[in-house]
Amino acid sequence: MTVPTPPDDQKPGGQIPDGQKPGEQAAGDYNPWSPPPPGSAPVGQEPYPVPMAPMWAPQPRNGMGVAALVLGICGVVLGLFVFLFWMSWLPALLALIFGFVGLSQVRRGLATNKGMAVTGVVLGVAGLLAAVGGGVFSIIVVDKAVDRARTTIKEAEASASAEAESEEAAEEARHLSFGESYTFDDGLKVTVAKPEPFTPDAYAHGHAKGNKAVEVTVTVVNTGSERIAVETGLPDVNDADGASASLVIDGSGRQKVITGYVLPGRKAVGKYAFSLPADAADRAEVEFSPDAGRWEDAYWSGSLNGKGKGNGKGADGTGAGEEPAGPPAQQVSGPAGG
């Protein structure tokens, strides 16, 4: 059996050459391909570091500050529109609350957006002030508007009442007794005398047997400075029952109709006959207007028995058929029915 020969750096029996430490190779005998001695680290290689668990930093809680800023902006913008004050106070109040919560989180180190939180608080206060101011301003404006509306309503009611009173007074002024005068707005003064008994001739038209015929005299005086046309020369007569009396036309020539123009300071006299039922002939009412298209009728009424209510004098002191002082009056008349 052949025994292998040991390397040159080793001695038989595991002896170490003189001057060499255990585990140390002899000078000049380094073999890079030889395995390292036990317990030694590989040549040219650092030991691996020991891995450590990762450390996670906490995330800042900036939500309250951001919400305060956004709500504060909304509150201020809505507060700029005065009549939206009822919408601006809520986001402004929430901005104020969220801002203080955000500042509390900043002091505890849970948030980092102190500027946003402060801005939100400031904008919240501004929004609340704008809401209060808008509310006060709106109340003042509405109160003034209500006062103006009430004043307008009162003025309208007063105007309507005054107009109604004026119309009532005008209506009352148009109701007169026989012999009184009424002046229309165009300056024509009209007087209706108390009707007198009238005897129709044998050829009269419009008079029934047994009725009572009366003659109505209408005097028109022009008190103005220009001539005025009389467009409606026929009066209407109502009996005591309010029924219209019949116009009597005969050939006696006693009846005259006012036609044409009445010159300034002159007068026109018309005479008309009417037939009233015997049982309704104790009282009569005469309606007349010189221009029915422009002026409402005036009314003269009174008893046909005895002297009646009329005193024969007009409102200016003139009697029926009398004319005021001035140039001689002109009578413009024509035959009845012409």
C-alpha cells in the first residue's frame, strides 16, 4: 500500500513549521484556490448587515384646516351677495369650527397646515359678519318697501275715496229742482223751468185722451268766450212712476227745438210738450244735456201741482228765462220735430 506524500508546507503528523502560527499559511505558500481556515472570513468580502424592521412616520391630519379654508371662502363669497345672507352663515360657521379644530390638531402635532386653519377661522368670522350685515340690511330694505307699499295703498285709497266723493258731489250737483241752473264744463248754463200745462190742438200726435200735457221750457246761455254748438236739443221727461213721457207734436208752432250754435253771451230757448198719464202726472223729472256725447245729463225735478219745490231762481240768482248781464241774447230755435 502506497502512502501519499504530504505537501511541502505540512509535516507528517500534523506538525506546524517553526515560526508559523496556527491557521496561518507559510510565506510564499498562499493558494487562492485553497479553502479558508476555519473561523476566518472570506478574503476581500465584508460581512452582511443585519436587516432591521422599517419605521413608518404618522401622516399629518390636515383635513380640518383644508375644510375650514374652503368653507370660509364659500361663506365670504355668498356674503358678498346681500340677499344670500341666509345661505352664507352656515358655511362661515362651519369654517370657524373646523378652523379651531385644525389649530388644536396643529398644537398637538397631528397637523401641519396651521396657515390654512388660521385663514379658515378669519374667513369664517368675516362670513358671519357679512351674513349678519346682509340680514340687517335686508330687514331695513324690506321694512322700507313695506312702508312705501302701505303709503301707496293709502294714497290710492284716499285718491279713490276722493274721486268717489267728487263723483258723488258731481252727481248730486246734476240733480236740481225746477228753475235752478246747471253750468256744463263747456260753459253752457242750462235752466229748466217748472213745466206748465199745455193744450194740444186737434191734430196733435203723441197725446192720448185722458193724459195730462205739459210744456217744458229749456233755456241755454253761453257763458264762455266762443260759440258753442248744441248737439242735443231734445230733453227727456219721466213721469212720477219713472216711465218716459211721450213727446207731443202738433201744428200750432208753439214748440221750438234748440239747434245750431249759441254765441258768447247769448241764449237759446227751447219749448217742448209732453204727455203724462193722469195717475202719474203730479211729479216729473226732466233730463237734458247740450251734448250727450260729451256731457252727462243733468236732472231737474219737482212737483207739477202748485208752486212745487223750485223757487224760480237759478244757482246764480237768475230765474228761468232770465239772462245774465251782458250783450243782448240770441235765441236759436226751430219748430218741434224739425
